[in-house]
Amino acid sequence: MKIWNLFIAVLIAFAFNPDFLLAKNAPTPAIAQCRITCTVSSVVEWSDTYFEDIDLELNNKTKTSEGQASLTLYTNGDVVLTADNSKSSELSSGSISLQTEYQLHFDGSGIDQTGAKPTDWCAFDTFLKEPVEIIHNPADGAVLVTLSVKASVDEINKNNTGEYYAIQTLTACWKS
């Protein structure tokens, strides 16, 4: 009678849960996992390594000359710009130097677009002594940075004619 009771219990269990008997004999499921990571990169990069060359000309009629070049700065946060204030950023030829000044303009003001207020004209050795802060706008991840240079000479004579060279380096880094 006990066997019949067991048999009836198994039939009832099978009637309510047909997988009861099958589950015991089923193989264990095969599991595969995948680890997923996502890195949100910090972006501070120029559209190119170099600004276009700026060519200026001074003569007896034009003792001051200005020029400019632009590059796009891509960023996904607030950054600061600093400049090279060394002698290499002063227009010079041997031991003779020209009065060299720099200025920056931006296509955004930092309010509705990524950018900053334009800087004042400054001599090469004081240009961006205080770094300029570029404010990032989340809807705008780029700012057009225009570097302007002004060369001046008080008097042109045979002693100061020739080619003068300078290299200005702008460095963008995260605002701390």
C-alpha cells in the first residue's frame, strides 16, 4: 500500500508540475558572462598641432603689422590656456628684436557657447601671465581660438632689416 501511496503522490506531483520528473534528468544550463566597461574620456585637444603660419611685413609706411591664425580646441570640460612667455615668442633676428604683442579671440563667450572673453593686447613676455579660462557649454564641445600677433618697430633702417622669427605655444589643460 505504501508503494501505491508513493505512486499516487508522484502522479499528483507530475500532474501539477510536469517538469518535476524531467528537471531531475535535465542537464545544467550553460552560462556565459560578459564584463562590460565604459570609459568617458577627458577631451582637451586641438584640431591640428600647428596654427597656420602668420606672415607680417613692416616697411617705411607700415611700422606696425598685425596677423592672425585660428585653430579649433575640442573639450568636454572647463580648461585654461597658457602661453609661452620666453624669448622664443618674441620676433627676433639675431640680437635685434621687434616689439611683439599677442591677443586671443574666441567664437564663443562661455555663456551660450564654449569660449571666453577676448584678451587684451599684451607684450610677448606678459601674454597670458594669468591663464585664460575657457568655459565649456555641454551643448557645444568646441571653441575656435584665434591667435593674433602684432609686430612694431619705431624706425626702420639698414641695421634692423631682415627676417624675424618667433614661435608662440598655447597650452590647454584642465581647470583645477
